[in-house]
Amino acid sequence: MARKPQASDQWLRLDNQICFAVYSAAHAFNRVYKPLLDRLGLTYPQYLVMLVLWERDGVAVKEIGERLYLDSGTLTPLLKRLEQAGLIRRTRSTEDERQVLIGLTSQGQSLKDKARAVPSTILAASQCSVAELTAMKNEIVALRERLTSKAGV
């Protein structure tokens, strides 16, 4: 026997879920990024680490994790693969030996030149203006911050 739909059932529809919209958009982004990053020899998470290091070289593992919202269990194997690829080097801090610093190798630094085309390719694929993408990014970041503070993370 079929149950009569309730008014609150609309909130259980997949198409009404913002989390699904963000999730499926992330998958769409990944499909666009993959061939671009394959040419660089990077996965998307590795690309994010490289972006952090291209902004500022010689960053502590902890800071990379904080910037990318990744725990050390996820970050450590990722960094090992980047080191094996010759893109980064891991060294102990001379001030605090518990701290591991991540620095770019010359190969990692030169990869930045090859990566310069990625943002413009993503912009073109989005069919949005810079202003539109910036506004969307700002809204998503604000949402992330509200969710993070609500979750106590």
C-alpha cells in the first residue's frame, strides 16, 4: 500500500540536496581537471599540495594539512608520492625536530610553469566569467565556514 507523500518529503528529494549539488559539481570538476593534471603527472590532491607550495615554499606538514583540510594520515602518503616523483623534499626543522618541512625541488618549482594553463582552461570549461566564479567560490567558502563552526571542527 502506497504511503501518501508528506509536505516534508520534498526535502528528501535528491534534486533538493545542496550537498549533492556540491558533490556532483566536484565530480564534474574532476573530469575536467583529470586530463590537465595527467599532463603534469599529478593527481588532484597532489595538485592542491603543489598550489600551497607554489604560494609559499618550505611549509610545515601541519600547515599544509590545515590549508587543505586533510589529516596527516591522508597527507603523509600523498607527500611520499610527491617526494618519490622528485617534486618535493621533506626535511626536519632545525628549530623543532618534530616538525617536518616540505620544500619544492627544482623540478617541483619548474612544474609551476606547466601548470599556469590549468586555471584558464577550467575558467573556459565553466563557461562563467571570473566574477561569477569568484562569487560562487566566496559563497561556497562562507558555507564551509558556517558548517565548520557548527560542527565544531
